Amino acid sequence: MHSPDPVRDSHVRPAALTDVAEVAGRLERELGKAIVGQQRVIREILIAFLAGGHCLLRGVPGLAKTLLIKTLADSVSLKFNRIQFTPDLMPSDIIGAEVIEEDRASGKRVIRFIRGPIFANIILADEINRTPPKTQAALLEAMQEYQVTVSGERFTLERPLFVLATQNPIEQEGTYPLPEAQLDRFMFNIVIEYPSADEERRILSITTGNAQPSVMPVADGAEIERLHALVRDVPAAENVIDYATRLVRATRPAPEAPGDVRKWVRWGAGPRAGQALLLGAKARALLDGRSVAAPEDIDAVALPVLRHRVLMNFQAEADGVDADAIVQRLLKDVRP
């Protein structure tokens, strides 16, 4: 009886590894045609995309959030819809509605379901916190179950489905913060920062001329679904699963938690965070051409996975401590 060897026992064939690395490289190159800089953001979005998760993207206006997700849709031959969230948006504006139509020939009236913009492969939910919770919740079933329910009838959504929601962190008046239950449905919470001086100069030079980047599709929906399955085939050694478990449990303010957590954290992350850590680590390993997830992969995805799942208390706000600071401290304390 031999002890498990994750490398030897890997279900991912070398040819499949090459395929993933090649597709990921092509996607990054196509995104780079339209997006200047933001390499970390591009990589994190690709990790979530290949792992079959959804993303929440936070950043001030004008940082190419919409362009980034539109370029991703163009590079994978998938249907893209943008939903601009506003205070008067209704759930039916997202999932669709039933209408009564009259057949002119027979005079009979029939009920027909008109599909909403959620019936696409890549959804940009722009400024999702500008609409009331009832409308925000219309996305929950679609994101989790890949279906919507209208008048008791279920409509299956086409896969892959990738929801990327944006939030503007500087304008909070007239906004509706996302409930924790909905935040937890997002695999990653990605923060997009201002570009560097050199990157900003390149942006100004490129975007004020007549030349438009030409983005070519490099994959289709079937190929992306195959990559989703490959990500789940990547094995994680016991020490990696152990690390993800300990890291998630360390975010909870229990008596055995680190002192910083007990002092500043109100609620910690749930089991879905551990699933996101492992899937993100597996996807990152494949993107790097490796067949096994490593502790370093957990480290790389810990911030986008945990920052929206660790809720700080009033003491943390008074002390100027945010969730990112807690996660970074835990990575040093919990790391094997």
C-alpha cells in the first residue's frame, strides 16, 4: 500500500496541462491588447473564470472595468450582456417576464416568456450596489444554481456563466450594500488600483488616437467548460487542504482564534471560502503549467477570496484596520 502521491496520482494529463497554459496565455495576450497594465487584476479574473466562479470588482470610475470584461467576452466567443443597475431596476428587468400575446389569426391569447439579459454567458452587473436588495437577489439563483424561476417554472441558463459585478467604493450615497449572503456567492472580490505613471501615459497615448485594438476569439464555450472540469481534476495534497481549512477557521473570532481576530473581527468566513481557496489554487496551478496545487497558490488567492467574507467590528473601524490587513496577518501566522 503506497502513500498518496498527488503528482503521480494526478488526473490531469500533460497534454491537458499544455492546453490550459496555451488557452490562458492566448486570453492574457488578447486582454493585454485592450488593457494597459493591471496584470494582477487580469490574472485574478482569469483564475475565477477558469474555476467557474464569479467576481466582484471594486475600483473608482475610469479604470477600464467595463472594457476588461467586454474584452474577455470578445476573446472567448461568448454572449455578453451588460446590466446597468439603477434604483428603479426590477427583478424582471434582469431575469425576464411573462407577457400575454394575441394570435392575430386565431384570436387566442398565449403567455410567452421574454428572456432577460441574465440569459447570456458573461454578465457585467455594473454598479450592483445602486439597486435595492430585491433586485440584487435576482442574481442569486442564477449565480448558484444556473437557473431562474418565473411563476414557478424553471429556466436553465446556458453554461458557462460568469458574473462580474462592479462597485464604486467612493460614492455611497443612495447605494444598497450587498448582503453577506450575496457577497459570499462571489468567488473573488478583486480590487483594481490606479495605474502606474508609465501605464497611465500609455493609456493616454493609446486611447486618444484612431487605432482600435483588434481582439480575436481564442476559445469557445465548450472549451471553457472543459477547462472548468480540468480545474477540478487537479489534486491538492493533504497539507494544502489542511492549510486552506486552518486559514478559513482562523478568520472566525472563536476563543482559540488569534488575538487580532478576536479583537477586530465580527464574523469570519464560512466553508464556501475554503472551497474558493482550493478551486482558486487549482486554477492558478494550471495557469502556471503545474498539475498540483501548492500552499503558495493558496497564498496568492487568499486576499480576493477572504476580503469580502471577513466582517470587521466597530473597534477595527476605529483603529483603521480592514479585512486585507487581517488576512495578511493570518497568512504569516497560519502558513505551514
